[in-house]
Amino acid sequence: MEQKSKLKIIPLGGLEQIGMNMTAFEYEDSIVVVDCGLSFPSEDMLGIDLVIPDVTYLKQNMDKVKGFVITHGHEDHIGALPYILRDVNVPVYATKLTLAIIENKLNEHGLTKSVKRKIVKYGQTITLGSMRIEFIRTNHSIADAAALAIHTPVGIVVHTGDFKIDYTPVFGDSADLQRFGELGKKGVLALLCDSTNAIRPGFTSSERTVGKVFDNLFAENRNHRIIVATFASNVDRVQQIINTAYKYGRKVVVEGRSMVSIITIAQELGYIKIPEGTLIDIDLLKNYPNEQTVLITTGSQGESMAALSRMASGIHRKISIQPDDVIIFSSHPIPGNEKAVSKVMNELSMQGANVIFQDTHVSGHACQEEIKLIYSLVRPKYSIPVHGEYRHRMAQAEIATSLGIDEKDTFMLNSGDVLELDQNSAQVTGQVNHGAVLVDGLGVGDVGNIVLRDRQNLSQDGIIIVVLTLNRYNNELLAGPDIVSRGFVYVRESENLMEESRLVVEEAVYSCLDRRISDWTKIKNVIRDSLGEFLWKKMKRSPMILPIIMEVNI
């Protein structure tokens, strides 16, 4: 009997951090890519806007790549598409709302004409090369989230995407547990399951529980203006805030570019229902007393340019925080954002606002009992925890083991690993190019570790520029050295230090000229070394030193 090839599962991101989710599934001459997300820069990535996965492997195998299949419309699953589709232009498949959000992004980047897109319904199957992809209904903190059953010649692989099991969702139906069970009966080769909340016991509460909390908060604060900060993409949360505002006779303003954009799309597609006359333009806010208005805004994560942060620091053009405003943070800080959120909360409190952040958020991710439920229904041969930091994925691996999956059949992969598997065996057989590509402004990948290191140095110790002029023919020093300092010391108060530095450079230059050194690179290195040593002894600081030599023909 002819030996079948093996299926390769190659994660290109999403395993070392929350974000940048992307996994390639390869069988012979077909590659299907699930998700294409970005992550946000860490504090040490100075000036960087976004981080996207390295897709060198996909570029090298362009003839095999059949399409991107997207589980839902969050940035950590779709944010890299506009950058990666420029090089890997293949069709994109997603559910209705997810695709509408993607189209909005492609439109901003001028890619709508060149990229093929197809809406897929729950229960529908699309054939991409030698694989069939089936979309299964799940619940998450954005509508239209899907899990995927990837039917391959060696077996079925289930990818949950980001999910929770919500028996009373605000919009749509509960997760299709029946279909997970049917697949489990057929036999599932591997399960790639969301690990974000795997360290949390119990079940994740239903999104509807937040609605009751809002009801109580609105009842308690009838005489105050209410401002609610939440994720732009959480359409169900916005729906509940609007429902409560309508019940208490308040007008609603939606503020923040991403919030306005997603709510507009959701309203057009019927994913959110806003009673007539409830939503008003921000410019009409002044026509209503404070206690009759609600603002729904971005900035729940303390992002410096988001609407709420601008209000907190007093630079929002249309809204000023007033004493007695009630500000509700309807989200938990994403790991790493705690400081920024705390800063915004403090700024708001200083202006007399009442800041509320307890109990006004539920997660969109499954806790331990829901993860156990999915494993029990799907009964996979192999477990591959995805979506999360190492500790989150390890917690899921322990759940898999407790449910009877052998430790050797649970794979804690790293980005770039190639896992080859079939019914008989699974093992990591190699690595492909992977990593993070940094996006700074319009530049994609043109800022790397060396540039970041320079920015780090500049941010810590500043820069000193040394300018001097040499005679081209006899290397005689004609002018300078002049010293310019930025971010090192305040020059007007450090004239002695600047003069001493100038003398050190002058001495270094003359020592080179006396030894007939005419190679400018060597002269620059001597200037750097001698000035650097002097400043370290004097100040215990190491600024970046940039010698500039100009030549004159005399």
C-alpha cells in the first residue's frame, strides 16, 4: 500500500506571547495559513508601531500557499494582513463580520482591488488544495468567531481559534458543541486549543452578566455623565451599554477612530441594533445635560493616543473631563499594559472623576472547565496548546494529561518548529525562518536590532556630535573640533565639561595627524575611544559619539 505523506504544522507566531497568531498547515503541495495577526511593541522597542510575523517561509513556498483562513476579527489575528498580503497575495476566507473588518483595513492600505476575499458561513466547507476547511460556530468577545476543522488526507485537525463557551450570548447562538462531538466520534488527529485562560479554574462568565452590572451602575449614577472605555471590537459589550443607556433615557456618543469604524460596520451588517435617536454626533453633546449622556470610547488599555488617554491628559479637542464624571473601565489590562492603565486612571481621578473598574468585564477566553469540555468532545490523539505565553500553554498541557492524553502526544511547540504528524507518529523534524518583523511608520522590516540598540543608547545617554574640518592635501586641522550635545548634558550649564571634551578630541586628532594617519575611519575611532573614555571617567555615562569630518581643498 502506498505510504501517505505527513501533515506539517508550522506555527509562525502566537506561541511566545499573546498576539501575532499565525499557523501554516502543509500537506505535499498545499499550504493553508490560519490567522495573520500582529502584536504590539514591548517597552524596549522604542518608536516601533507594530510587530508582525516573519513570513519568509511562505514567500519561499508561494506556489503552495492556497489562502489565509481567519478565525475572527481581532488585531492579534488579522492585523498583519495588510502588510503580508503585499508579498503573499492569496485569497482570504472568513465569516461575514470578520471579513468586513478586514476589508476596512485593506481599503486603508489600498489593497481592496488586488486581494480576493470570500465570506464563509458556519457549517460551510471550502477546499484549498488537498485540504478541506470547515467553519464551526464558537463564542468570543467579538461576534462571528469560528473554530476550524481542517480535513487533511491523514486526519482531522481542529483549531479552536480564540473561544469561550457562552450559553447565553448577546448576539447569535451558542457554540456548536454538537459539531465538536461529531468530529470527536469520527476521530480527530490533533487539537490546537486557545490557552489564554488555561491557568484560570472554572468557567468564563457569560457576556450577559456584564449587562446586569451596567444596569446597576447606571441606576446608581443617574445624576452624572458616564464614560465607558472598552475594546473597540467588543460589539456585544457596546450593544449592552447602548441598551442600558436607552433604558435610562441617555444619548450615546461613540468616540475613538477604531470604535467608530467597527460600530459602523457592525450596524450596517446588523450585528448591533441601536434604537433610533439614541446615537448622536460628538458635536451635539453640548445640547444635552451631562446626566443624559453616555460616551463609549477607546483607550481601556491606556494607549497613549486613544481617546480616553487624550481626555485624561487634557488634550482631547472636544471633550474635557469634569468633576463627578463616572468613568467605567470595561476591560482587564492586557499583560504588560498595567502601568499605562494605572497612569490614565490616576490622571482621571486627579480631575475629580470617579473611576470604576471592578466587575465590568468578562473574558472572551475559555477557562479550565471549558477547555476540558472541548477536549472531552473532540478526543484528539495529539494536543498542541497555542495562543498564549509559555505558562498558559503549559497549564493547558497539564489539562490534556489529566484527561488521559499521553505526555509524549502533547507538543509544546516554539514558533518556527515543523511538527510532522500522521495517525502513527508525530515529531518535530526541523525549523523554518521565523521571528518578528518591526513596523515603524511606513517602513516594514527596515528597523532591526542594531537600530533599536542605537535608539536605546540615545534614549539612555544622548548623543555627542564632533565636527572638524581637515585640509584634503596635507591633513591639516583647519577648523574645530566643535562639539554639539543632545540629551547628554545641558550645554549652558556644562561649559567646562564641553571645553575639556573639546581639548580631549583635539589631542586625539593631533596624535593621529602626527602619526600620519590619514584613514578617516581610524581617526573617527580614535576620537570615539578617547572621548568615550574621558566622559565615562568624568560622568559615568556613555553617550553615542558621532564624529563628522569635512574636507576642504586649499
